[in-house]
Amino acid sequence: MLPPTSLGRRLLQGSGLLSVSAAGRDAALIILTRSCRMFAYGASSLVLALFFAALGFPDARIGAFMTLTLLGDVALSLALSLIADRAGRRRTLLFGSALMVVSGAVFALCENFWVLLAAAVVGVISATGGDFGPFRAIEESMLAELTGPDTRADVLVWYVTLASLATAIGTEASGRIVEALRARDGWTLLSAYHGVFGLYVVAGVVNMACAAMLSARCELRWSGEGERGQGPETEPLLRGDAENGDGKEEPKSRRSWVARISPETLTVVGPLVFLLMLDSYSDGMTSFSLTTYFMDTKFRLSKSALGDIISASYLLASLSNIFAGPLARSIGLVRTMVFTHVPSSMAVLLFPLAPSVPLMVALLLVRLGLNNMDQGPRAALIAAVVRPAERTAVLGIISMLRTLASAAGPTMTGLLAGGDRFWIAFVVAGALRLVYDFGLFIMFLNVKLYKHEKQEESEAQQA
């Protein structure tokens, strides 16, 4: 082990890796689970539309598929997040991972549009590469349960960072896998696409294995069950969860299967949800695909140049997340979210005014390099102001509303672009993002954090 004063230990502490290590095996499994899943999402999202085009499906059907898949993922995510704490977080993740395996198998073997649509809507398929399924809210709630106020932001930052890197690697690997399979005898382009969805099945199996290895520490500690961390870390998933801390079976009528959110939580979270929906709507107006399309129409860049810009942007976005944890420890969660997001918002607002390719690329790198640095601190902020028993449900509802807001954004951009006013979308989106930034700073800078956790610790000590 490194001495306490060694440079290596200081670097590990500054990067937040010591916090990840302190969180234990369960946190590492959760981070591995999401990274593996996002690798599969990145790989499948690159070929999904191409797969449908190779099957000869019309554009209208492809668009309908994307929309219905998104709505299915949102509905599934909300339903599972509302019951996960009562049904068991590990079991819920295991169920979601099984749906991922089934969906991937259907796409690897079938070519009928309606069968594929049913598998995507009822199961788990990422049409855009985003994590819109039933997993993220539950995983973030688990990580909040496994960590304390001092380490939570670091762990969530690495949860976001490694997932972002996995998405980029999956996207890159997908194209290379398709080309490698096509070069083999007997493989067509369509069969190569099927092969990529085979990776989706493998990722789902890995997720199932990780969910099965999680311990009881990941579950919600209901009131009266003792302090955090009393559950054995090695307790397997398949062991019964019906007993409370006294070893007595708890009557099922005592708690509702569907999580309930208190009026106090709604008072705090309501304004935050509104601001987050503004941010998501603006992101939808200027999504990455729409941004690259705007660059292509304005400067007629070659596809190879666009590819280089995209790769550099993904890499920068992934690396910049590493600094969010140390920054949050230094200046606080809200200041980290606002101070990193304001320059990104300004870059969006100024983006269409750039007179040259280098300046536009610079603005894009500023935007994407700083844009995701608020994700880890944001999840830590929500966990800090919400009761532990309400975290999973609140995170699930926020995810649903943000997804719906983001889905509405491209419609407005399409209307503006159709009238040769594409540039207005970036100005409006940048302005809305700034409203989110300053609203967050004004309304949440002085909000009391961790009061529910301190209250539970006090009650546990008195007991």
C-alpha cells in the first residue's frame, strides 16, 4: 500500500479513485455494469438505422420505430423505478438485463419489422445511444446508498466518465467489427449488422451476472433496519429479502409496492425538475447529430473531417469528467454544475455565429468538453436533497421528464431549419441553458444538503 504522504496516493485521492475503492465491490460492479451496457448501446446505435435501411424499411417506419422505442424505454424506466425499492433493486436490474438479452437476441436473429418493434418497445434497445432504459435511476440510487456525502460525487463522476468512454469505444468498435465481418467469406452487410447485435446479447448476460453478484448493501435500508453497511457484502442476490433487521418477517401490507414522494421532497425537487427539463429541451434542439448536420450544411465538411471532430469531442468530453469530482469537493456541487455549464451554454449560443471552421470546432470542443461535467454532481445533488427511500423514484421520474423534454426539442429545430432559420435553434438553446444555469445557482446554492442522512444517522444512534 502507498504511504499516506506519497504522490501516488495524493493523485488517487485527487482523482476520486480512492473514493471508488472505498465504496467497495458493489460500486465497482455497478460501474462495470453500466460501462458494459453503454459499450453495447454505442455499438448498436451506430448500425441501427443502417440495419433498417439494409432491410429496405421506409424512412417513415424508421422514424416511427425510433419514437416508439424511446417511449417504450421511458415507460419501462418509470414503472421499474417506482417499484424497484420494494421489489428489490438487484432483482429489478436482473429483470432489466434479461430484457436486454431478449431484445438483443431478437435483433440478432429476426428481420420482421413488427417483431423488431415489439422487442424494442417491450424490451431494452437504445435507439440513440443514450441510457434511457430502466437502469440508470436504480444504479445511481444504489451508489448513493453505498457512499457517504464525502465520496458520493467522486463515485458518480467515475460512473459517468467510464460510461462515456465505453460509449465512444463501442461506437468505434462497431464500425470496425462490421468491416471485419464483411471481409469474411459468406458474410453480407446485413449479417454483419446482426453480428453487432450479438454483442448486445453478450453485454446483457454480463449485466445479469453483475446484478446477481451485488450484495444486500445495495438495497434500500428501510426505517428501523439499522445503520448503513450492517448487511453482509457477500450476501447473494437469490437469498430472501423479506426479513427485517430483527429477523422477523415484515407484513407486506405495511408498505406500498409503488414508491410515494413526500410533499417536502416535491417542494425542493419541483423547481429543479423544471430547470432540468429546460436544459434537456435545449439539448434536444441542438443534439449532436443536428449540430454535425449544421456544420456540414454551413461549411460542407468532408465526412472524414466530421469523423475526426466527433472522435476528438467524445474523447475530450470523457476526459473532462474526471475533474468534476475534485472540483465538487473544492467549490461544492452547485458551483461545479454552474461554473462548468455556463461556458458550454455560451458556446452553444455563439456556435452559429462562428465565421470559420476552426472557430466553430473550438466552440464545439468547449461545449462538449464541459457539457457533461455536471452529470455526476447533479446526481449527487439530487441524492443530497431527497430522502433515501425516495431516491430511486425521484431519479426515475426526473429521467422520464428529461427524456420527454429532450425528445420535443428536435421538432422545433426541424421547423426552424425548414424555414432557413437553423441558426436560431442554437441561439434559443443557448439562452435556455443559461436560464437553467443561473436559475440553478440562485435557487439551490444555499439549499441545505444531506439533512435526511444526518437525521437518519441521529435516529440510528439514539436507537
